[in-house]
Amino acid sequence: MTETALIVGAGRGLSASLARLFKSEGMDVHLAARNPDKLADLCEETGAKAHQCDASDAASVAALFSELAVAPDVVVYNPSARVRGPIAEIDPDAVRNAILISCFGAFLVGQQAAKAMQTRGSGSILFTGASAGVKGYANSAAFAMGKFGLRGLCQSMARELHPKNIHIGHFVIDGGIAPAGEDTMNDSRLSADAIARSYLEFHRQHRSSWAWEIELRPWVETF
């Protein structure tokens, strides 16, 4: 039976690698972004269908899932937002928006995915995190708050949904990602294609030995 994949926050980097890999696995691929026009080339290449969605808006996310003919087998949440600067100087409105995108949007997508998958009784919901969700960095409070919240959401969802045969995955991306097809500078940056392969392998894990979190970093990265 053909699987269906939904990638939210799709763009040219990791999402593009995921779309190509999922398509090569025979999946029907759906891509969601605030501006779906930017996905035209990727859709032409992969046969994916593009959808407009503001991940931080509950009605927009609900509409996205209503457009799918079937419950997706795997959902990937990629959006995040950064606001850099000293804590005493960063704009509160920009911080609020960053948290809405990095964390609240993940909740909205995770909620709709869980509803759809619980009806069928299976599925994987995968979230793209960062090392900022494990350790906060100076001048990066908004990103830390969003990613810490995302990690907590994923851990809670895993404990609730794993017994219901819905696999939750949180991916700590510790390092810069080289766009698909670009030189990874002697492995100092993560390959988008290699990350995508890890997501697929996570989705394919046997449920007798499910993980809920994995850290990915270049072999030269210190931690």
C-alpha cells in the first residue's frame, strides 16, 4: 500500500532532500509552506503536491490536513525561527513570533497528525530540533525557548502516543546543514541527504525498539 508523507515548512534544504527520498521510496509526497509558489520546481521534480499553510495558525493547519485524502503515514515538522541579540535588547514581538513558529506550530501540526493517525492506528510524526533545545546559547534566548519547548512537546507526545502505535521522533541537529548537492566542506557540515536518510530509517524502526530522539552531528563536531 502506498504511503503518504507530509512535510511542513518545506524549502530547498532538508525538506527537499526528504521529498526526493520519500518519492524514491514510492510515497505520495505533500509539501506545505507559507508561500507554496517557491516549491514549484521541487514539485515538478518529485511529483509532490504543494499546499499553503501558516503553521502558527490553528485554522490554517486544520485546513491543511483536511486537504489530504488519507491520513499521512509520516509527518515532518521543519519550521523554526531565530531572533538573535542580547536579552535586554531583542524585540518581544519578534520573540513571540519565533516561539509561535518553532514550538506552537509544532503543537498544532502534531495535534492534527495525532488525530488522523489515531483513527488509523499507526504513523510517524518527526520534528526537527537543534542543539539549542538541549543547551541555551548566549544571545539566542528566543531560539532556545522555542527548541526547548519543542523537545518537551516531543517527549510528552512519545510517552502518550507510542503505546498507541504512533512513533514520535525528535531530531537534535547539532551543526550547520549543507544544502543538498553542495560540498559538505570535509564533513564539517551535515549533509541534508544524510539527515533525510536518518529520518527515513527512524520512520522504519521496528516498534519493539523505537527511539524517540536522536542527535545528528558531523564526526568533527565537538559536544
